[in-house]
Amino acid sequence: MTAYNFHSSWRLRLKQIASTLSRSPFKWLLLCLVSVLVVIALLGSSSSTFNSVTSSVKNDIYTNYRKLKEQARSDYLELKSLAVGENQIKDVGVCGKERENYVPWYNVSANILAGLKDGEELDRHSELSREHQYCLIRPPKDYKIPLSWPAGRDVIWSGNVKLTKDQFLSSGSIMKRLMLLEENQIAFHSQDGMMVDDVKDYSHLIAEMIGLGSDTEFLQAGVRTVLDIGCGFGSFSAHLLSLNLMALCVAAYGSSGSHVQVALERGLPAVIGNFISKQLPFPSLSYDMVHCAQCGIIWDSKDGLFLIEIDRVLKPGGYFVLTSSTTQQQGSSTGAKKGIMSTSLEDFTKKLCWSLLEQQDETFIWQKTVDSQCYTSGKQDTIPICKGQDMQLYYQPLAHCISGTGSDRWIPIHSRSDSMNSTELKVHGVYPDNFFEDSEFWKSAVRNYWSLLSPLIFSDHPKRPGDDDPLPPYNMVRNVLDMNAHYGGLNAALLEAGKSVWVMNVVPLGVHNTLPLILDRGFAGILHNWCEPFPTYPRTYDLLHGNGLLSHLESQGCSIVEVLFEMDRILRPEGWIILSDKLGPIEKVRMVATQMRWEARVIDLQDGSDQRLLVCQKSFVRK
């Protein structure tokens, strides 16, 4: 066959095909699809015609194409599930009244039925609570937006917390006596402006007992961070904050009301915590002082496990302050005023290498040793040293061993510098240049956040149900939760900018554990797995922040939908959310946010990247 006849034959064949396809558009589309697949197959089979450089580029293109295809499929399935999938969140309802103060994984009745007792029924038990109900937790009937700081520290709305007036009036210890101002408010100070129960005198007494002239010298003595166990209703913590100390309240869950809920309502750092059976979610050597005033713990029970846990979180040279009327002994050789302390408690603190500094009435103060060799000095009945590092401890069982003695962070509290220097940064495995760059970034970010939020908070906030247009500044920001805190840069920048906020810095499981660095900076922080509920009550934070959080959640296989409902639970009505992440995750969250009745705005950073800000405001849901 000649070349002319060959081409003529093919032209005739193409005309016939075109005539057929013109009468059937579907066949035409099918041919186009087949053609694309043929081209892809030819490209995929032509590796032998390219040199090594081209082959490498082709492999990258193929790999990226495959990743893009897989991501597109994943995005499609997730968007489909969000819209009509099994979660059925398209029509988000309001939870029943019984969930107004709901804290997941703290189901006391279920724990009791499971046989838990001796305080463990109040602990966190994930295996006993697996229900997921996608609904919005509404505030109590009489809930009102908290007063702006610092007024909100001293006066709260009684309808905002799950504590009756009888409970307030009947709690009469040195930390708990309160005074009702009027029918719907509770005050934490007296008529002349002094705080109740002589808290200032109590703080001054502690300072004198550790050898200081005044409690204003705590910082000079190396005391910057205090773990306040039990904490009453936060009066002692509030006073320490006024001295520029970071005091974190840790108290057990209470089904009929909690010190944690009250403290957070006052704008004070607090978190639900209990070490009846498990360690607290802090690394070793975390706090300069641990304080317990009538906190209800029998310290010399369980073969001293509770005291060992206090030793674990205390820094070298740190103080344990115990005020209790239940300790009993036949006298003491220390202190002008004789108190009573159990012999077993005195013996066990000696095993921990603690020194009893002073004793005044019912208050005892011990100091932890600065000599890490004390624990291995060969004394009889010594407590063994823990094996391995405990950097990533997360609700592990209480351990009968001493932690932290081999750590590079074994630095006496009076030997630390006021700010993180290059030597201390290297202890944490952080390069000074990276730390400085991170600090500068967050200084700029805070300026941008505040300029962004200010007009929204003070002029563009939604109208509350049943109210006339409220006058600004009803919306305020005091309690901030940084859900992926990294070095604590947001916290540092907010403080440097003079903002009246405190930040709970969360280090998620699965990332480099920077919590020791955050705590050594004098900030509040905690380890947490965001696939699980956060240990706090509903409506306890004013602002939630997450930089790179969404990408982290995807990498950990967490349900973003469940995390968003958890964020809604812990955010107060009219509170704010700022998320910074890639465009894909941001758009997914924006879709769900609108279904959850949040006002959601996506902001392009105008820097040429695919990073976006998602700024949301939670609505005031009544029904």
C-alpha cells in the first residue's frame, strides 16, 4: 500500500468516526477520556527515552500527581462525610440541659458502677466513656458574659458556675469564705477592698517561713511558678498572680461544682487534675513551689506515692507548703510554735531528702534538696531511682521511684537566670537563633491579631439573644488556650505587649515535647492529646489559638469534627478562635464552623503562601 493510499484510508476512517461521534456526544467524551489515559500511559512507559535527570523529574511529577490524587480523594470523602455522612452534623442541634456542665471522660456514676472507689471514681477514665454526641452545649439559663478583667477576678455571676449559694456560704476555711454582693453575683473581697481570710497575711507568713522579708521577694528567691493543689476558690492564686508569679490551680473533678470552674470563671489559671492513681501531665522538675491548703489529701498514705509525685514535679531547691489540720504528731523540734505532724510523714520526707524549714501552727514548709546525689547516698530504706526519661509522661500510673536526678534540667531554682539564655536553651535542645526568630515572629503576630480582633471585639460583635445592642467592651479576652504552643512564643509576646491575659500552653502529643522549656520560662502549660477531650469545664476560655494545629490533627488521625465540637464546648459564648494553617484544612474547618453557628472569616495573609487565618466567633446559643 502506498503512503498516499494509507493516509487517505485513515482520513476516511476519521471522517466516519467524527460523523458517528457528532451524533453521540457521550461517545465523544468517552474518546477524549480514553485519549488522556493513552497519553498518560505513553508518558509512563517512556522512561527509557529520557536521561537520568529527566527521569528524576518525571518520577517527582508522578509522585506529586499520586499524592495530589490521594489528597483529592481524601478531601472528597471527608467533605462528603461532613455534609451527609454518618456524623450527620449538617443540622447541629443543642444538647440537653444535663450537659450544661459536661466534662467528657469524667463520668462519676459510670466509674462507681465499674467498681472504682477511694477517689478514683473522680479521676479521668477514657475506657469508660466513648459516646460522641454532636450537639452544642448551651449555657445555663442565667449565664452572663463575664465581667472584664480585673473586675471579673473579684466578682462573678453566680449563674455561670455550678455551685449553689449554700455551698459558697457553708465553705468556711481560710481559702473559701466568700460574700454575696447581691442575688446574682459572688464577690471575693470585703467591703474595704481587702481580700477575705487574710490571704495577704498568709502569703507573707509563707515568705517569712522560707527566710524572706516579704512575699514581694518570692521572685528574687527563685519562686516563679506555683502549683496550687485544691486551690479553694482561687484567692491565694489570685494574690500570687498580683505578685507576677504564675500560679496554676489543679483540683479534682466535682460533679456538683468545682474549684477549677470557679477559678477559671475568675480569670485564673486552672485545670482539672487528680493524682489519686496517675501522674499529673507535667514533666519532672516543673514547679518552684507546690502548695496545699486543706486540699484533703492524706499525704502519707499509699506508701508515700503522693509525696513522691510532689517530689517529681518540684525543681531542686523548690518548696512544698502544706497547711492542714489533719497531720498529727507528738511534737516537733522545729519552729517556735509547735504544730502536729504524723511520724510517718516526717520519716518519709527525710527519705525524699527534704528539709523541714519551718513550722507555724498548721503550716509546714519543706525544701527539696539541690544535691542529686542525696538519693543515692547509701542510706537505708532509700527510694529507688526511676529508669529512663519521663519527658513524654501522659497520665501514667504513680511510680514508687525518684525522677529527674540525671536530667540536664537539674538546676536549683536560685541559680536560674531571669530569662532564657543560650546555655539554658541548649539544655532544651533549642538553637538560640531559632528561639529568637520564633520570638520575633510572635511579636509581629500579636500586633496583627490585636489589630484584627479589636474592631471585631468592640464594634462587630453579634447581638445577644433578647438583649438590646450592648455597649463595648462587653467582649473581653482573659483566658487564652494555645492549642499548639511550640516554645510558648504567643504567651511571651502577649505579656511583652502588656495584654491582661494568661495563656494555657498546650504541647500536643506527637510533636517535639517543648513543655519543659515552656515551664522553665515561667508559663502555664500541659501535655495533651487532642484526639481526647481537654480537662476543663464548658465555657472556660475566651480565646482559642492554634498555629499548625489542623495539620497536626490530620497527621495524628484525629477527627477534626470531634475537636471542633470540643473547642465549642470549652469556649465561652461570644468567644474567639484563631487558626493558622494551610488553605485545605482551613476551608474544611470553615465549612463545619458555619454549621456550628460560628461566624467564620478566612483571611489571606497576602504573602504568596497557601497559609490562611481562620477567625471565628462562637454565637450565644440559647436554643
